[in-house]
Amino acid sequence: MAISITVITTASRARRFLQTDAASVEQILESLKRSSQIFAGKPLIVGSAGQTEVFSPGSIACVEIEASRDLNAYVPTSQNLTLTALTPEQVGMPFTGATDGEHVRARIDFFFTGGHVLHTRAEGVRKAALAERLMNLTSLFERPVISYHLAQGGIGLMNPQAMTRFLISPGVPDLPRDAWLADSV
């Protein structure tokens, strides 16, 4: 099995790497089980016989690993929401989100320092308690990592510390009391 690794920096640069050796692939995938630490502490080092590249953890916006097999067992879950990156074709298409009882479907665009934007579709179960829904909304910046699925197969990891904002469409019906109510112009 081969994997393709893309490291997207806060300078809005994407570096791609390929690994085809089965033992090396397993080592990389096993390290994903500690992915909550990927953006804190030690630098991310990607090396080969030809070169070694070292990334400052604070300057990484996202890491994406494309694979033909399911990688969900290697990364933390996104609690009650499943995020899936949109393809360029899907980004331009109209999106209709909804809250149907306890199910929610929304589009969330994540914006990062340096200009990188990650467009996602979010689907999941709406928390019953208002306090839990508000906590999910306001705590994204405090998480060590946010995982998402790639449309072509594989997983991605977002660095919330490199995130500048996120946009949820349609708007969230339950906002904190101190939220500013205004329309975008």
C-alpha cells in the first residue's frame, strides 16, 4: 500500500511526499495514533535518502494522508460531527444544509493564517443540550487537533492554533448570549 502525504503550511505552501514501502507506511500510520501532539512540541520531520525536510509544528495548517484503506482507527474522532473535505467541484456547487431533528448537515469553511482555506461538509448528531451545542461551537480553537476525511480517501489533520476563523452555513440557530448579531455585507 502506498500513501501520499501533503503538509500545508501557514505560508500557504503545500509539500507532497510519497511512501510505498509497507513497513514505512505502517510506521507513519502508527504515529497518527499520537496525532493530538502533532502540532505541539517537536517538529515534523519527513526524510528520505535524497533529503530531509523539517516543519515547525506551529507553521503547519493541515496534514493530509491519502490512502486506499480506511484510516479512521489511527486518528481521534471529531466527537459528534464527521467532517469531509470538499472537492474543488463541490466547493462551487450550491449547498443546502439543514437541521432535521437530531441530525445536522452544514458546510464549514476553515480559514488559516497565510490564506489556506479548507472547505468541508459536516454531518452528525445535534447535541440535545444547548450548553453542549455552544461548547462544540466555541471550543474548536482550543482542541489540539481536528480530524477530517478526504474526498479521495484518507484523512486530514487541522491545526486549530493556525486557524483564524471558520464559517458555518447555514447559520447556527443557537448562539451564545454575547454573540454579535449582524449580517455579512
